[in-house]
Amino acid sequence: MAKFDLHTHHDRCGHADGVIEDYIRSAIEAGMTAIGISDHSPYFAHPEEQPFPGIAMARSEFPNYIAQVLELKERYKDKIDVLLGVESDYFPESIELYRSEYAKYPFDYIIGSVHQTRGISIFNRNRWNNLEPAVQTIEKRHYYELIRDSANTGLFQVLGHIDAMKAYYPAFSDIRGAEAEIDEALQAVAANDIALEINTSGKTKDVGGWYPSDAILERALHFGADVTFGSDAHKPSRVGDEWDDVRKRLKEIGFARWVYFKEKRKIVAPL
């Protein structure tokens, strides 16, 4: 049985513990058949080399990251399938620059994640202070419009944590009025033959649980959108965290399969 985790972070991003090889070894110990290495992309469009050292690696470090993953892929090829990935920010105004940077390397997959809207982190709980319900709805719609647009770029094989705005503001899930935009994002996943990530790192935030909610997963199934798994591990011990629980829940919802990517080709694994 294929057992995979496409979402891991490491020392280069500045907010994760351990080096890449630690995560590969942890994956082997956890019985994984494939482990995705997907640290945060540099801020390619920023004038500074490393504007946010605690968030993402320096631009000049990116080739070293790629080279190390490829070396480890070869070294561990008889024990586990090491997949070259990256978690990419989605900045619409810079999408072609990011596309050109990624085109230089043999990625197995690229995770597209919206981490900011209107220049504010989605994890900033203060962004919701004193917002009227109508404005909250506008902000939620905008978030899912960006996610839909990211799916339509053709750059990403996986969409990361698509309701992570609830991480430090659990009431985000209760904001009504953005149902059409959520559906459009899920339809874009299906239309572009990519995958939605079930991400178990929500358990480390205020909200607890996974991204996305069961309600969103049920809509994803309705539209025929594929799903994949990512622990979003920032320490080696979380590799594959709750993989079996997610598999069981997906089957309960009605999914028959999930997928991962190798050389940007979708590999289907029965549940």
C-alpha cells in the first residue's frame, strides 16, 4: 500500500526543527513509501535576499536546497521514494516570476498555498478584530477567490491547507456567504486535475483538527476533486501524523482514492 506525506519543512525555513535527512529517516521509521520534501519558497519578488528569515529561506539557498534533496533522493532510493517539492506562496502579481524560477528544477510537485491576503498573514488573529459580519464575508470570499485563481495558474499540483484561516480564528468556519467561492475553488481543483491537501497540522493551532473541514471535503467529493495527504511537519516526529485516521475518515466521507505526484504526474492510490 502506498503511504505518503507530501508536506514537510526543515531547518532552512527558519521555523522548523531538523534537517531534511531527519524527515526522511522519520518517514522510513513510520513505514512511509514516499516522503515529500517541500520547504517554503523564497520570496523571489522581494528586493532583499532573505526578507523574512523566520519564514522562508534566502533566494541564494534555493539551488542548495534542490541539490540536497536530489542527492538524498538518490541515496535513499532503495529505502523510500524521496520526492522533490516546494511549498510556494501564491502572489498573483508575481506568478510568472515564480513560474520561471521553478521551471529550472525537476520538481515532482509544487504545493500552492495562500498565506497572505491584502498583505496580511492568514494566521494573524488580529485581522478579524472589530470587523462587521458583512466585511468578514468579503474577506472570506477574497481568500477563496485567490485559492481558485491559484488552481487555475497551472503551476501547482497540490493546494495547501485551504481553510487555514481558521487556525487562530476558529470562527472563520462559521462565516457565511462564501459558499459559492469555496465551490468554485473546488471545481477548479477538479478541472485542472490537481489535488486538495488534507493537512493535519491544524492540531498544533488553536482550531485543532485538520484542514480542510469535513464539509469542504464533502463538497470536494461532490465535484470530483482529488485529495492528497500532508502532515505539514515542522519537526521530524510529525511525519505521517494521523495518516491512518485521515484515510479512515476519507473512506467514511465516500472517497475511494487519494493521490500523490511524481515528476508532476498523478499517482492514484486506492483508499
